[in-house]
Amino acid sequence: MGPLAKSSTTSAWRIEYQARGAPHIHIKLWVKDAPVVGEATDVEVLKFITKHITCRSPSPVSSPDLYRLVMDNQVHSLAFRALLSAPTLTPKDRALRRIDGRVEKLYHLERTPKESMINDYNPLILYLWRANIDVQFIGETTMVINRYITKYATKSEKQKTADLWSMIDKSKSTRGQLQSLVLKLFRSREVGHYEACDKVSGHPLHKSNVNVTFLNTNAKKLWRRKLISKKELDGLDANSKSFVKNSFVDTYYLNRPPELENKSLYFMFTWYNVQQAKPEKMENRKHELHYPLLNGLGYLIKRTTRRWIRTYMPTPDKPDAVEDYFRRLLMMFLPWRDDDSLRGSCESYQEAYRANEDNQSGSR
């Protein structure tokens, strides 16, 4: 990402296709040592913003290439920004409020009348991309703006025409069916040729430099394991009945050594890998110990960086879903050897969670 590439620690992007099929990319960058509103001073925050973001109209004489790029790509005819003689931060109590479904920006750049319609940009990124960009700073401690942008950037695509037609009530008259289809089409879109080409060609539509691993928190009756590969199957003893792979949840976590008794599943899955061979050194480069698993199942190898985890959490809107929601929380954050013991002597998982809120050690 141009000048921010070397200083960014994490990045994620996704291609979204607008109603008429034109692709655009949402990108989030986590920049190392970037100031945060609420922690750094206003001067530090504004210095960082103005170093990387501008809305200035370049000189057609001294910067003809940049002037042409800005005029061709950055002028937004439907937007008008406040005219300011100096960059300012928006008062935080106002910046974090939703107005007509939107969250106000944290800051406003210095802007002259002729720059009132120019989208914020970074000159070097604009030179490299040579198309419209909109660069914004979103560093603040409450994460309100960050969550808003994340939700916007990851929203699901709307239905296609064929799917919409199948949803039309066929008991209506032909005219009524067409009216229903038109109303649905106004809220949806067709697949454009850009999107079709990307999907047929196998181009990635999203990517991050952080690998995210799924942690299965299903109840024991729903536990499933992967089958071993054909190569592994061919190498088995003729009398072996082991056709599935061991899993972290129902094998390795249950066989963690006594030294890790009070560590939660979440902590162990975040910070440990499993390998069969004994490591050459029983510590990593940060001098943190590795551990042998019980029953000769291999070794727990301490990671030097955390594993990022995603998991399924039901919406607690019905009694059964509420119970499953709290059962999964207990499974992740309360140390256990047998998941049947998660509820303990309590009558419900919700009650057990409340009783153990202060006892969920090693959960982060």
C-alpha cells in the first residue's frame, strides 16, 4: 500500500462490486506506531494524518501529472466538505455518534473552496493506483468507527435475479409477480462481467496477511474428525482401526500436561502448535518451554506469535440458543478435561458461566 506498506503490521482487503458491476476494493491497514485518538495528543494525531492524507489541489504547472490524476479521479460531484483554514479533530463525543446511519469522521483536513469536492488521498498511492481512492484515518480507542467500517467492508452480496424470481409468490397474477420482481431488483443487483470474469478465472476476491483458524466449539455429540490421507492410510498397520486424524479439541487439549492444567482451550489453541517429533530444544527463541503431551501423543510447541481464531457463536435469541451460547463460552474460556463437566452442579450453562466469570484463568 505505497508509503504505508513497510510500516503496516496487518492488512486485509476485499473486492466489492457495485450495482452496475464496477469493482472497488476495501482495504484496512494496521500501521505500526500510529497514534490513537484518546491516547496520543491531538498534535501527534494531526501530524500523522496530514503526513499521509491530503485533499489539496495540485498545481497544474509544478505537478501536472498529479493534477491530472486528482482532477480525473478524485473530484466527487455529489459531496461537499467543510472549508477549513487548518486541520482539526472532531470532538470525540460527536465523532462517535451515528447520524442518519453514518458515523462522522474523526478529523477534517485543511480545505480551500476549490478543494471542497476532492476526496482525501495519498499522492504516492494515487500515482501507483491511478484511479479513485479515499484514504481515512480511523484510530480511536472505542473501536466504534473501526467496527462500522469493518461491517461495511464485509457486508454480504445481495441476491441475484434468478434467486429473486424463485422467491416470488407464484399465486399472484403475472402483473403482480412482475411488480414484486421489480421491487426486489431495486434492492439487489446483477452479476457484472467484471465479477463473472474474476470468479471464473479464480481470482481471489479477498485476502489478509493474517491466517485465521477455525476453532470448533460444537457439543461432543457433534464432534467430527477429518479422514487421514491415502498416503497415511497406506502406511497403517493391517490391524489398525485409526482412520481419522486427531484434533486439537478432543485429543490434544484433553491430553495437555499437568503444568498446563489451568489453561483454557482458547489460550492453548491460540499459543500452541502440536508436532509428533521431539523438538531439538525444549524452548522457543523467547525461552518459553515446550511440553510433551500425555499418552505419547507428541509435543506442544509454544508459538512466538498468536494464532488468530474464528469460531461459531449462535445468536442468543431463543432458550436453546442461549444455553448453547454460554456452553461455547465455557468451553473456550474455562479449563476442562471433560466437556460434560462444564456445567458442574449448576442447572444451566448460563448459570455456570456467571458462577465462573472470575475463575476463567488463562483465557487470553
